[in-house]
Amino acid sequence: ISIDTKEFKRKAESEKVVQLSETYRKQSAGQFKILGIERLDYTKGLELKLKGFQQALRQYPESVGKISLLQVAVPTRLKVPFYAKIKRDLDQLVGAINGEFGTPDYVPVQYIFKSISEETLLALYRRADATLVTSKRDGMKLVAMEFVAAQDVEQPGVLILSEFAGAASLLPDALIINPWDSEMVADSIKHAYSMTVEEKRQRMHNLQQILMRY
């Protein structure tokens, strides 16, 4: 099970999306931007992602001010008390991270709690230096495939992917993580940040070839 890779790639390479992604790149010039795109659901491990990112800033203090996380959480089932609690807990965790590491000119976590358009999504995929997926359990995790399909292989990002997502068996050139291990998540963020352009290109080329083949 996969995505319509050719069609997704065609849309991601449209003039409007490319221009929008370049605008985002200029707005955050000098920042290593990590992207997260999920529904607000307990299976997606958003709190594990935030804790792993927090651990990265603590474990590698030299990355503070240089690495940031943009997390888009799409609202779902907010009338269910359990889901409302998840949102409250995430709000508190985002606040704690920004309070610990933020400065007047540096916001470690940008948190968007709403749906976004397809063009914005594609532009964010192309802009991202890495996408971090910390699913506790996911049948496939198509976001991982969409990120790969949207990438410019000459200027690619890095996919950091939970071993508990079905897509992990299809995308071995991602950095595979156990999302419950915050130190492992932190190390993978550091690896992605310090990865050479040649390694990024090779990994992304392999990932795209797999998606085109299957």
C-alpha cells in the first residue's frame, strides 16, 4: 500500500509549491527545520516527538538556536475527553520546551493546531530539512511516503521514522528509531543535522526509487 507517487511528485514540483517552499526557506534561513504532520491522535506519539526533541536540545546544547520543530496537529475528536486531555498535555509540553530554550529571536517549537491546505503541506515537505515520525503504532504512515515523494533530490531532507510504522519496512534508508527511546530520537536528530549532502542525496534517491517501483 502506497501513495500515487508520480502524481504527488508532479504536484510538489508545481511552480506555486516551489515558490512557496522557497518563501518558507528564506523566512527561516539558517535554521535546521524539522517537520511533524499528524492528526491529534494518541497512536501518533506526538508527546514522544516533543520529548525526543527536548532531549536533543538538552543532550546537544550546541544545537539550541539552530534546530527547530514545526509541528502541525490536525484537530480530531476534541469532544472526546481523552483527546481533549491529549491536546492540553501537548500545549503544556510545547510551552515547557519553549520556556526552557526559547529566546527573543528563537522559538524551538512552532505549533500549529489546525488543518492546512494541500499546497501548504507540499511546500512544507519541500522546505523541511527533516521529517520526524514517532508513531506508537501505525498501519502505514503515508506522511512518510508523501515527504519522500515531495523532496528535491538535489536539496533533500532526512526522514526519521518510527520502527512501529508500517512504512518502516518499505523505507530502510530512513533513520529508523524507537520513539519511546528519547535519547535515540535525540541522536537521530543530531545525525540528520550533521549528515553530509552526499549521504542525504543517496538516501533520498534510494527512498524515491522504492516508492516509484512500488
